[in-house]
Amino acid sequence: MSNRDTAGRRILMLGGTSEARALAGTLTDAGYGLITSLAGRTAAPRSLPGNVRIGGFGGSTGLADYLRANAIDLLVDATHPFAAQISANAVEAAREAGIPLLRLERPAWDRPSGANWVETGCIEDAADALPKGALALLTVGRQELAPFAARTDCRFVARMIDVPDRLPDDWVAIAARGPFTLEGELRLLTDYQITHLVTKNSGGAQVGAKLDAAAKLSIPMIVVARPHLPAAETLASVDDAYQAIIRVFRTD
Ligand code: NAP
């Protein structure tokens, strides 16, 4: 690709995922003018190649205003598959601003063979699905803990990137960020004598070892299905997203 195709091309990427970080490296190396946007939820986000802005835009209208004010040529939604609001806003804002939108979304996990896998439509149903007396490993993120705190008949080991200041006294909190290995996940499930795994179907290899570990130990898993997102051209890998971006800007 010639510099003519990348120079002066301005891309806003909605980030917050490892895929967004990887794509940011590829795009800045290729010479695109990249701004990655983060919601600001993580206390100490990892550094990112290119420019970074932090905080909400003020809905789809605010995002559309930002796209126009910053002369953005392409919007890339590389947010987490469960970040449904910002993905809906991206579709609306790109339409309003009259620019193309690409979505980078890692494929969902499939049930490991032989796994005891119960799928639920929302986080509240996942909390309801736990039997009384369960000792569950929770990997749903710190914003989704409330329905589990209401299950005072169960105990929890909650793993997340940032541990909130307040958690029920009998919970074990583990602050950790992937990637996680199969060996490490087997050790965690065994050491804490976990009876159930609760997770969102985030997908991706970096945090997927827990499913294989739970299947190996015959631990039932309760998996929250992904939210429905409005249609957009969607790429499943960083490489595919990069190729699609090249096609958007191809001038010859
Ligand atoms: P959400 O519910 O879809 O979005 C709520 C609001 O947060 C949006 O309306 C927007 O505010 C703001 N926002 C979200 N992502 C943003 C971004 N990348 N840049 C600027 N503003 C953003 O999102 P969420 O589920 O809270 O996720 C927030 C961030 O954490 C996302 O970047 C996502 O990739 C990351 N993340 C989420 C999860 C998860 O399980 N949900 C897991 C890992 C990482 P305005 O309307 O004011 O613009």
C-alpha cells in the first residue's frame, strides 16, 4: 500500500480490548492517523500506540459530533462484544456523520466437547441458575456483580482486572488480567474447590482456557450469551480488520 493511501487518513477506533490494541499497532505502523477511544473504566489501562482519548462522547449524537469535528474518515468499533450501548451508538453515529463503520468482533466460544454448559440470556439469569451452596468462580467483570451478591446462599471467587472497594465479606477477590493458561486455570479451580464457573461469552483465546479447564474437571459452566447488536460489517480477526481498512481507503 502506498503512503498516498494512508497519509492523512483519520481513523477513530473505539477500543478497550486486546484486539483493539493489536490493531492500533498495525495501523500506526502503516501510517494512518489513529485515535483510540477508551471509556475510562480501567484504572490503569495499558499503553496504546497512536493517540488516545478517554471518556464518553454523550450518546450517538455526541459521537457523531466528534467524528465531524475531528474530520474522521473511518470509525472502527473494536469494543468488547458485551459493550452493546457503544456499539449501537457507533452504528448510528457513523450513519449520521456519513462515514464507513467496521466492527472487529472476536468469535464467541463454542461449548468444549463434553462440557456441562448452560447458556443464559442475561447476567441475572446466570445468577439464578446457580444451585444453593455453589462455590462459583465468577469472571463477569466488576460491573456485573450485584445479582451474585444477592445470592447469599452461594460463595464466590471473583476474578477481575480492577477489584471494587466493597465486596461481600465472604467473597474471595482476585485481581488479574489475561492471558491465562490451562495449567493456571486448572490450579485455580482445584485450589478453591470451585463447583461452578460463571462467565460471559466474551470469546478469544486469551481468557478461554478456563472453559477447557472446567470441562476437564467436569465443573458445570454457566455462560451468558452475547447481546444482540445492530448490523454492521464485521471482521473476526485483527488481520481481517486491517485488510478491510485497506479496502476502505484504496484509491486505485
Ligand atoms: P457500554 O455499556 O456499551 O457503553 C456505555 C457508555 O460508555 C457508552 O454509551 C459510552 O458513553 C461509553 N463508552 C463505552 N465504550 C467507550 C469507548 N470505547 N470510548 C468512549 N466511550 C465509551 O460499554 P461497557 O460495556 O461499559 O464497556 C466500556 C468499555 O470497556 C468498552 O470500551 C469495552 O470495550 C470495554 N470492555 C467491556 C467489557 C464488558 O464486558 N462490557 C469487557 C472488557 C472491556 P457515551 O454514550 O457518553 O458516549
